[in-house]
Amino acid sequence: MSGKFNFDLRSDDWQRKLPEKLIIGRSDLETDENIVLKLLAYVLLFRERLQISPQLHNENIPFIPGVVQLDYQLNPALWVECNDCTVQKLDKLAVKVHDAEIWVMNRTQEVMAQLIRQMTNAKVRRDRYHLVAFDEEMFTEMVRLLHTRNEFYLLQADFEPPTLQFDFNGLWFDVPFYYEKF
């Protein structure tokens, strides 16, 4: 790891009882944007046994997830991509983690729209993927505010309609996000 980021978490969202602390390690190839995407994925999709970028030790799955939830047989039940992801990788994931929900976190709505066009052109399986994109200004500001020690307070996160209300390192955000199922 080339660095780690500590997050003090608090939540008033009754659906997301976040732990008090979260540590996200950064590999040499990851950017601050990847760290923010992992944080947002963790918060939005929070459930028991979520892990960030673990080695799966499964020779049939040659990928490392951004965020994952393993079932009791150590198979992925939830798989979240938190970086620019190719259509070929997404198509392989649909086969390799066939029982898992597959989510893709995108920095912006424009990036998500481009990925959807590529998925449509490549004719990947339908009704298999969940795509999320964030408000560009919010995302850029979060990356700018990211430090090695951070505070995150979640007031609310909803998918109907897609909205986020939170404080990140002293700055309040009340913004929509974008969600599509493909």
C-alpha cells in the first residue's frame, strides 16, 4: 500500500448503522478519486460484512473488488467496482461472480453515460448491473477535501429519489446522485 486514509464515521440514517472507524488503503495505482468512490460505495451500499479491496484468494476470480460483501461460503454476494472499468471486465464479472449484485460507481453522470453506451454496443447481459454516478461538483470537492484523517457524517442516503445528505470534513452536501440498472 502506498497510503491509507482514516475515516471517523457517524450516521443518523436508520438504514445505515456505519461503524465508528473505516480505513481505506491505497495501492500504488489508485488515485484519490478511487478512495472517494470506495467511501461513497461503502456508505451507500452499507450492509454487514462489507470489505474494501480484499484479496479473495479464489483462483476463479482474478479481480480485486473495490468493495465486496462475501456470503458465509466466502463467495461474493455484492461486488462493487470503484474505478474506471472496462466492458470486458464487467462481462467477465457477470460470469465469475454470477450470484453477486454487481455495482459500478462512476465519478460523474457523463462517465456513466459513456459506460452505458459501451455496454449497449458490446451487448453485455441485461438486468445484471447497477450503475451509480455522482454530482461532478460534489465529487470534485470531496476529492479536494480528502486527507489522511477524515470525518464523515451521514444524515441520509436514499435511492428513491436518489439523494445524499452528509458532511465531509466540515463541508455540508445535499445533492442528488444518479442510479440506473442495466
